[in-house]
Amino acid sequence: MKSRLMEISVGLLMLAGIAALAFLALQVSSRGFTQGKDGYDVSAYFTNVAGLTNRARVTLAGVNIGYIENITIVPGTLKARVDMKIEKDVDYLSDDSTAVIQTSGVLGEKYVAIYPGSS
């Protein structure tokens, strides 16, 4: 009886560990549960978006302020249009802000960094 209880305990502990690792993997890969917040849409056009994916993060001064909703090709210009969802409390971006694709971390995750303009 004692052996059976020990096996069940170890099994439950292993299940909890696997669930914790899955949760951490989702959070680290920027595919966490924080998306879907209210916000406003911003679009940027790039000539090359290699490695950038939907749901990648958008940052301002190193702080996450949103995520990428969609990446499409604009037929007339042959540029990539990146549609981003910015949190509603970040209402101070100016019209002349610049968006740049950057790489972070050991795995080389791509994200969009926004640099504020002067207006």
C-alpha cells in the first residue's frame, strides 16, 4: 500500500513539473497568454521581415507594449506590412516614430522595436 502511494505521488509530481515547463516555454517564446488585450492598431512597412512571426513582441525602450497581429505582402509596393496591436495605455507614440526589426536572446527571436519620434 505504501509503495502504491509513493508511485502515485511521484507521478503527480512529474505531471506538475511537465505542466510548469510547458507554461514557462509558452511565456519565454512570447506566445504566452497575455495577447488579446485591448489596444489600438499600428502598421509598419518593411522590405525584409525574415524570421519575424505573428504574435512576436513589440517593444518601446525595452518594455513590451504589444504584439504582432498579422504580416502580409502589399502587392503594389512588394513590401511586407506588419500589423501590430499596441496596448491602449501606450497613447504617446508620435506619427514620426520608427519601427525596427531586432533580434534578442540566444535563440535569435525577432521582434519589433519602436523608437519614438520628435513630434
